[in-house]
Amino acid sequence: MVLLRNTLKHIVEVLIDPQGYIKTKFKKLAIPSGSLGRLEELATLYASIRGNLDCGIRHKKIFTMAGDHGVVEEGVSAFPRQVTAQMIQNFIEGGAAINVLARHVGAEVIVVDCGVAFPLDEKQCLKVKKVGLGTKNMATGPAMSREEAIRAIEAGIELIEEELAGGLDIIGTGDMGIGNTTPSSAILAVLGKMDVESATGRGTGLDGVALQKKIEVIKKSIALNQPNPNDPIDVLAKVGGFEIGGIAGLCLGAARYRVPVILDGFISTAGALIANAIEPKVNNYLIASHVSAEKGHRMMLNILNKVPLFDLNMRLGEGTGAALGIGLMEAAVKLLNEMATFNEAGVSDPYTQ
């Protein structure tokens, strides 16, 4: 709890271009005013977070946070629990979608065992921050203890601090965990104070009967555990996941060190909801890469007041959307730093005519 408290104490509000220097720099570039649209917005946000007009992006890291969920015992997923560990091996070997997209944007993938149900050893790109061998079945009791929830959050903060020494200019969040749309939907229903039906989607492709079962399991879990919507750590403990807590910690740790966070999809944004509820000043450090095909994701983004950068009907997770978002952010920052001004390009400045 000491690490979490100290982190929260050092998070400061992001002021967007408070002196107007970034806007002035854009006005001098050899383009019509505002013609870069949201790319200008992204560059302004990045420079504001970093506190440096001439900042660049070199060190890009995507954290794929992994954990298992006891609630899969209720039949809420189309895949068996062992797929989590199997996919981690695929990440390590570089054959997953996140590996391909990370290579495309020049980002490093760091896979993190936050609570996989099988023992794993640290190797290559895998870090072990295991809180437990999967959460407990939230349909029969709390998913974890409050102490475990705090440990999961602090694991995410530790990751940020460990990676700072090697350089950290931007991070992406990702996830891997069979059954993790169930706790994410529960978190949305509780923190968003909405009905479970609205918050719950098909996950990895459940049919109508299985979806209805999933909804009933979430309703039962919330009724049984009574998570307190005014206490986000309690919500995480009662109906959350170890990897979701880890993602919340990544968001908080990154904000503490003024590092922008590119969110992936539904599960990553569930972690961001927890972080934002713990400390609302984290909000301006968060950038939504895309809106997932999972129905509750847009509702999460609305709660966070985020407009996604793109909508490609994706719902894979792993950090795939975040990788593409990092690419867009880097492009925006390069435009701010590398384009010629009207004067340098020998182009007439519309503001002086």
C-alpha cells in the first residue's frame, strides 16, 4: 500500500498547452491552420504530458498483462483456461498479432504474468508479477482479497518504475486472460451504475444462450459480493482480475512519471476505469486507441470522456489496438517536430498577408 500511496501523491494534473506554445508552433508550420485535425490534438496532448515542446518518441513499450479467472468455472467463455498460458508462449515466441503490430511500430512487447493459473518462469520478454494462481470464482465469493487487489495494482506501478531506467516515452496496455470480459463487464456495470445486460457482450464469440448465462453469472456475482461503487479497490477485489488491477497500476504509475498511456480495448479500459476512479487526475494521461466490437467498450470510453482514434471492429486485446495508436501518436509528434515552417519552406505566411 505504501507504493500506491506514494504514487498517488505524485500524480499531477495535465494542463493542455497552458502557455499556448504548442499552438503557436503549429501556426508557424507550412500547412493551413487546423488541417492536421486530430493529429494536431495528439501532438499537443503528448507534448503537454511530457512538458516539453521538442519531445520525441523513442522508447515505446507495450505491456500485455495476463491472468486467469475462477469464474470460467461457470461456463462464461468459449475457450478453456489453459489457453492463457498457451498464448503467453506464443507471445514469447513472437508469433502473436501483438508481436507483429509491435514490430511494425517499433515497440517492445513485455508480457506480464499477473495471475496465470499455471506456474511460469521469467524468460525473454516475460516478467512474473504473479499475485495468485488465477482469481477465485466471483460467482461464489470475492475474486480476490483487498490486499491482493492492492498488490495487483502495485505490480503495474513496479513495471513502470523498472522500465524507466531504460527509457520510457510512451506505453501501450494490453491483456490476455480467458474469461476476462466477464469481470470487465462487472466492473463497468458497477462503476458505470448500469444494468448488466447493457454492460455485457459476447467476448470471444458466445452464442445467445451462453451470453444469457454470462449475464446471469455477473448479476449473481454483483448481488453476492456487493462491490462498493465508491471504492474502486473494493470493486477490483470483489469482481475484478489480477491483470485488470495490473493495468490500473500501469495507468497510475505512468501518470506519476508523466508518461502517456495508449489504451487498448475492453479489458484495458476496465483497468483504466479503476485507475481513474482511484485518482481522477490520471484521466488526461490516457489516450483511447480504438473502440472495440465488445459492446460495453464504448460505454467505458464515454465514462472516461474519451474519443477513440479509430474503429476497426477489433476485439482481440493483447495490446493490438494500442500498438496502432502508438504509431499514430508517433506520427503526430514527428509532424510537430520535423515539418518546416512557412519561413523555412519559403511559403507565404497567411497570417502576415
